[in-house]
Amino acid sequence: MNEEILENEQIVDLTNIKQELIKLTIMKHTGKEPTTRVINKFSKYLIMEYENNTSKNSLDNRLNSLCKAIEKKYDKYTRIREL
């Protein structure tokens, strides 16, 4: 049960990160802030594009890997900072 809760939290976190990354990337590319509708539609498009992609290079796996790397580096940073 706890594993399921943690997995759901990770999915929600990853979805939020992906939504924010999409928003920031579109803003950088167009110079304008996209509407929530545009972000949601583009997110659905990405889901369709990567529907059957289970490789390590899939968008979700890359984001998940990046998050884990940041978490590890932050943990190391907090340990060093305390010295």
C-alpha cells in the first residue's frame, strides 16, 4: 500500500515537472506564456507521440533520471554544507 502511494506521488510530481517544463520551454521558444489549454493539449500530444516508448530515452524516463540526479546531488550538497 505504501509503495503504491509513493508511486502515485512520484507520478504526480513527474507530471507537474513535465507541465512546468513544457510551459517554460514554450515561453522561451515563443516569447509568450502559453495558456493552460495549450499546455494540456500539447501534453496530450506528447503522450500520444511517446505512447509505446518504453526505452530509457523516453521523455518520462529522462525526466525521472534527471530528478533523481538532482536529489542525489542535493543530498550530497546538504551533507557538505553542514561541515
